[in-house]
Amino acid sequence: MDQQSPLEAAYAKRREVLGDEYVDRMTTAPEGPVKEFQDYLTGMAWGVWTREGPLSTRDRSLLVLAMTAATGRMDEFRLHVTAAVNAGVTDAEVDELVFQLAAYCGAPAGVSARREIAAMRAEREA
């Protein structure tokens, strides 16, 4: 049985959580700086998702949601809140996360997150 390289494992996890369509769209450049940048991001950001240990994919998804919302990275928050279901995160858990976010990072962070969640759910229902 072939063992995946760390980068291959990171791409596999990225696809598992974000979906093939998104990853394919982000990695269309076959060579050059765009591919190099995508490989770098995938290895760094998604490589940590492949670590063995006490944090599950679901746990890591919740952490990413909290961190992206807390730092105001709403594009990334929206991407990850849309994909959270693929990591085993429920809508109820995302809703509860917003309370923690508002309590520890302030009302503006909570309000921004709540807006993104509402927009994403409206799109999902359409």
C-alpha cells in the first residue's frame, strides 16, 4: 500500500472538507507561482489538519471558524462555515460558536459572523 506524502495528505484533507469543485477551481494553474502558492498554503494550513492526536476534523473545523471570525477574515469564515458540515459540524454548533465568539471577541465579531451564517444558509436553502 502506497503511503501519501504530507502534501498529498494535506490536499486529500482539503478536498474532504472543502470539496473537489472548490479545490479544483483554486488549483487550476498547472505550474508557476499560483501552483507553488497553492501547494504552500495546502501544505501549511491543511497539513495541520492531518496531524494525528486529540483534535478531530470536527474540532479543527470549529477552531478555524472561531479564529477566522475573531480575526475578521469573513471570506475564509464563510468558506469554512459552508464546508463545516463536511467536517461533521452541525448548524446548532455553529450557532453556539457565535455566542462564544461574541463573549470573547466582542459583539462586532459575533454580528459579522451571524450575518455570514444567515447569508450562507439563505443560499443553501435556495
